[in-house]
Amino acid sequence: MNRRQHEAGQPIPAAEQGGCLADAIRPFHVMAILARARELESSGRSIVHLEIGEPDFPTPEPVAAAATRFLAGGQVRYTPAAGLPELRERIAAYYAERYGVAVAPQRIFLTPGASGALSLALAVALSPGRRVMLADPGYPCYSNFVRLYSGDPHAVPVGAEQDFQLNAALCRMHCGGDVPVAISASPSNPTGTVMRTGVLRELVEWFEAEGGILISDEIYHGLEYGGRAVSALEFGQHTFVVNSFSKYFGMTGWRLGWVVVPEAYAAAVERVAQNIFISAPTLSQYAALAAFSEESRAELERRRRAFEARRDFLWGELVKLGFGVPVAPSGAFYIYADCSAFAEDSAEFAARLLETAGVAVTPGKDFGAQSPERYLRFAYTADIPVLQEAVGRIRRFVTG
């Protein structure tokens, strides 16, 4: 825009003024890895993709069939902003069945993916400049969401001694004297660790005692290998709990998540949802009703066991090759592995591994400032024969 346009009363775009919120959004480096991997594939190279956290299984058949039946009716209209009443009720029943907790359907809000759920929680939880504690390493988009809602993301270094998880002692140390706000994640991206029951209980109880706000990201619940991941709702009713149909339920492209909100926030959350979403995708909501069917749940359990077998294989092979995995990856579909035996810079290692061996992985710099140069994230979202091929290529790469 030129000066004449400005003097004529036309506004200057925020990006040209400087200080646009988008300027604070940091890039997701794995997208560059993926783009380069696609370029190599288009030139005829064989690439093994272990970089993206998306299940490779198709939408469960009962879910797809339910969507087809609903679509045939031709009445794909808006649902209430909070979501389809029968789906909210079914999710409430799921909490009773899986966790033994009673959640009123009126506290459950359907959203466009878990990202929409985080948006609703942060919109009502944050005031400008409010500190939000985040585990480092952790999911990179958390800090970007916090910035978009004018909060102040505060990285809390976590290591193997904390299972790469937040805990009450760390939050007490890092809250800065303010009313505490934090986002926790169990199972975690990128580490695949599950928060221990006692640690989560203490964390929830401390936040409730302090009158703080804890947002518990539970989108990988259902994908656990060993004990069941516990929900923050088992220890209190004042935590925001985020979940999704994307990971365990295998519905990534359907863009459907949910958030359970404390009762005191329900009216405010509904107002925000009405204004920024209108409603979550209607077709996805009707399809998701079938995700809880007996047939669907049996298929999801078969997939969970397949992920567990993949985890066991890749974890064992990486350790044999000399990668360090300091904490057992007991959930999600990630292994966060120390590659310092092979390189001083994991980003440079990942780039060479892709170009030379045709294996795409995510460097640690995507996940924070806590020794990112040491770590790589491997996503075991591919079948075991593909993982075997990847391991063979990595072995040849590191042994020269």
C-alpha cells in the first residue's frame, strides 16, 4: 500500500505496520522436512516417512459407513455451537466407562479438532500477558496458541528424571508468583511418555488449591502400552481437558475434537464457540457417534496392539544402533531418541539422513530449547516392514 492510499483513508495491513500477531508464530520445522521429502519422492527417490504424527490406518469402517448414511439424507446443517447433543452425551458416557468419572454433557464442547478445543480453553483462561507454563520439550504449537491469545508462554525444562513431564514442584517454581496456568500433555508429543498417576494427581490438586488453570491435553489417550493413562478429571473437576477423534479414533481429516470445561466456564465457552466456530463439522459429528460402537472399539484395540508392536520393534532397534532413549515411550506413537552418539546437531543429522538414506525424521529443535540438538523424534506411524526398511537404511547411514 502506498502513501496516497493511506491518506485516502484505506487501512494499512497489520503485516505492513509491524507487530502483527502472526509475526510471533514460529515455523513448524517438520513441515520443511516433509516438503523436501515430497520433492525427493517426486524425483523418483524412495522415502520412508517417520516424521509426521498421523496414523496410517484408514477411518474405521463403521465411522465411514455412518457418515455415508447421514450424507445420503442431505440434511447437513449446522449443529448447536456446543455440538450435537447425542454426541456430547455419548462422550460423557465414555468418561464414565473408561475413567469412572461423571461429566455433565453440558460441560463437553465439540470443536474443529483439538486445536479448536485449545482455542476455546485459552480464550476464556487468559488475560493479556498471563504466563502459561509449558513443558520443554513439548508440542510446539502450544506456545503459538498462547501468543495468539496474548499470553506469555513460559518454557519449563523437563528431563528424563521427570519423565519429560510437568509436575507440581516444577510449576510451583516457575509460576512467577502469579495465579498459575499451564498446559500438560500425557501421553506426550514428542516423547511418548505417560504421566504417572501420583504426579498427575498432585498436579491437579495443586492447581485447584492455588485457584489456577490447568489444561490437560489427553489427545493420545487410548494409545498406551502398559498401564492405562489416567485423566485429570479423575482428580478434580476444575481442569480443562482436551481430547480428539484424530489419534486413537483414527479420524484425523475429519477435524473433530472436544474440550471438557469446568462448569463455571461453560457459558463463556459457548459464547466464544458461537462466534469463532459456529459449530464443529456436522458430518464429522454424526460419523463420530459410530466411533463408540462395539465394532469400532474392537478395531481400535487391534490398531492399538499394532502400534505397541511397532513401538517395541523400533525402540529396540534404535537402542541397538546406539541411540539413547532415556524414558520408556509408553504412549502415543513417538520415540524421542538421543542421537548425540552420531552427531552434534540433530537438525543437520536429520537433513543428511533424509538426503542420503531417504528416511525422514523430526529434529529436536521443533520441540523447544532443552537440548534440542541431541534429539530426534521418530513416529512409528508405519507398518513393521516399513520400519524394518527404515532401520536398515539408518544402520547403513550411521555405520558408513
